[in-house]
Amino acid sequence: MNSILPYLFGYGIPFGIVIAMAIISILALGLFIAYPKYGALPFFAVILIFVNTAYGLQAEDAGGFSVYTKGGRYLPFPIIQFYLYGLLLATWLGNQFSGFRPLRQSGGVWMLLFVAMFAGHYAVGLFEGEHWMLLLSQRGLLNVIHMMMVIYITVTVLRDEKDLAGLTKVFLAIAVYHALFGLGRFLLFGGDPQNAYENFGNLKIKITYWDINEGLIATIAAFYFAWRLTHEWKKLSTGVKWLFLACLTVELLVIVFSYRRSNWFGLVLAGAFFLYWQPPSRRWVFLMLGGAVVLPSLLAVGTYRAQETLNRADLTFIERIAPDSAKAKSLTDKESRFFELYTAFLTVKEKPIFGVGTWGSFKVGMSDHIVLLYHKGRYDFVHSGFGHVLLKSGLLGLVIFTGMLVALWRYATRMRRWIPQDRLAIFESFRAGFVFLIPTLLIGTPIPEFRTMIWLGLVLAVPLAIAKMDAVREQAERLSGADKSTPANVLSAQQ
């Protein structure tokens, strides 16, 4: 008996833990198949609450807790990735039982093409002797697959008005809390410690949030409050009007004092998108208001950042919004921030159709390493979402990826006229979120960032889910004799 005890304590306890985890996983899978929204809620809450800490922290803080890397030291992937895969499996099985096809006629074909291309890269990589973990690295194209998973899951679980109302309340509550926390920390406690400008760039600038997703969340929330104020001004009580105005102001300040140009350019684009949906009689009023308040604020903080970057006060207008231009004579000059993209493009020219592979890197000359020190010797990513896809998968991958985004956007646009008025605020707010991310897709690093790609999936999926749930209403109205030429949002406004 005494000889058995060491084995029981040595191997029995770990074995028991594995068995317990397996049983819990099976029970959770069954629960999530029956009620997928209960499995999706914790995942989306984590994505909404926790910032991405992959870059910007000082060395002594960089090894701290991160929900997006937890478990990655001991498991092939972080725990949150395994959770996403399990959630996808449960959602897919549930849809098979119910016959629901969430992505029918709305980008599903493009997604299947991207999966097929990714599988082809994986097979070729294995054939060439690359390690399977490298082929599934987030610095490849795996996060695009994660984005598609989130779209599939979101459209599945967001099925009715009750779900949408719950999503709206939770999102706005957390968005306002994050804005107040970020602004308070900025004013009283030196701003976000995850500050690459100060930690790595030696710029004396404090910021609200480094994570680009916090700017995205603030933009979506600001757009929502602005939409409600402009479209429902007469219906709102005085207290609600002041509350919405205060929340709108706080969200905008978070974006302005992030000092991130991707946030600023994204806000301007989202503002233009907001103006597009205003009645022509009010469009010029809001344009003048934005021109008198928002643009001067952005120009002021942009000037301050440029002065810190260039160490001088006499700046041209271009230097105020793009101080990098003062250091380079052309886009291909080594002082230009686009030199990295130019170098990567030279590599892509050698393999234009299929790219360097999800595991590949761009070639760097001997004299270029000093200019690209921020890569720390790894050249498997570039500062452009579209450029990253082009590098890894060539023109084929870029066409499929872009086609997917366009297909999802077009479907929501096509179905917009059937969406009731009371849902347009959240519908257009998330669409504005996609517009906000366009500069990041052009000159940022969204593809290697797990949280950013999940949010890209969400800003595409929520409008798609709303369009899907109202497509059913449209068909019901047609069957009940409603005028086919009268959109559902018009009918709602007339009631």
C-alpha cells in the first residue's frame, strides 16, 4: 500500500485534473450547443474589457498579466484561443441541428476561399519542413481566421431584439466606464503606462490609451450618442440629452488625447460617415460644428506631438499632421515610415501571386537593419493590414481578404432600408467602427493582434446580424400584405 501512494500522488492527481477538465469541457460543449449565447457572452466581455498589452510597456512591465497570452507558455495556444475554438465548434454543431446558415449570401463564400487558401499555405509549409506552430503563428494569417470565427458566432447568437438591447446596454456601460477611467488616469495619474511614445520614442507625451481598440470603442460609443441626439432630439428628456452630451464629450476626448494618428484619421472618417447619413438641411450645420470644434482640437494636439517629435516650433501644416514627412525626401527614403512597406514590397515582387507564405518574412539588406531596429530582428510583419496580407499570401490572399470585407459591408448596406428606426443607431455605430479601422488597415498592425482582429470581426458582424434578423421581418411583412416598396424603417417611423 505504501508503495502505491507515491504513484497516486505523483500521477493520480494530474490525471484526475485532466479527467475533470475533460468532463467539464464535454458538459460545457453540450450547454453551448443548446445555448450558444451563454458561451459567447464571457468571450465578448473579455474582448470588451481587457486591453491588448502586446507592445508599448516598459521592459519591467511587459511580462505582466495578459488575458490574451495566458496559458501560452505551457499550451500550444493561449487559453482564450482554445475557448474560441470550442465556442465555434459548439455554435457550428448547434446550427447543424437547427438548420440555421448565418452567413448565407453574405460573404460566406469568400470566407471559405480564405480558409482553403490558408489550408494550402499550411500544407506547403509542412512540406517545406516548417514547424506546425510557426504555421499557426498569430504573426501569420491565423487572426484572420479568428475574425471569421467571431463573425460566424456573432451572427448566430445575436438573433432578436432582446439580444440586441442587451448588447447595446452592456457595450455602452463598459465604453463609458473605460472612457472615464482613461480620461481620469490621463488627467490625474500620468496617463496610460503602455505608452510607446514615451517609453520607446522619448517623447514627453502622456496618453489616454495606447490600444487602438479603445479608440475604436470610444468612436462607436460617440457615434451612437451623436446619432441618438441628432435623430431623437425631440423624444429625449432634458436629463438624457445632457447625459448623452457628456458621454459624447468624454468619448471624443479619449480619442483626441490618445495622440495616435490612426485614431485621429479614423475619427475624421467616422465623422464623414456620420455626416453622410444626416439630412441635407442639417449636414452643413454639423459640418461647420465639427470644423469649429473637432478639427482645431486635432490640429492642436497634432501640432504638440509634431513639436515633440521634431524639436522645433516652426512647422508646416503637413508636418503638423505627419511629422515623419520632415525626415524623409521620398516614400522610399530610409527615414520614411513607409520604407518598411517599400522593402517588403520588393520581396513580394518576387512572389506576387502567393506571397512568402504565412510563415515567411520580407528580406532586409545589410544596411537596413539599423533603420528597422523596432522589428528586433523579426521581419514577419509590416505596418499595414492590407500590406501584411499581401506579404504573406500575395495578390490572391489580398483579393480574397478584400472581397470578404466588401461582401460583408455590401450585404449590410443592401439590407439597411429594412431595419427599423430604433435599431439604426447601433447598426450605424458599428458600421462607423469599420470606417474608423480603415486607417489601421492601411498603416497599422491589426493582423498580428488578436484583440484587434476580433474587434474587426465584431464591427462587421453586428450590422450583419441586425440585417439578418430584419430580413426575416421583411419577409413576414411581405407575406402579411405590407407594401413591398415601403422599407421597414419607414413603416416604423410612420407608426
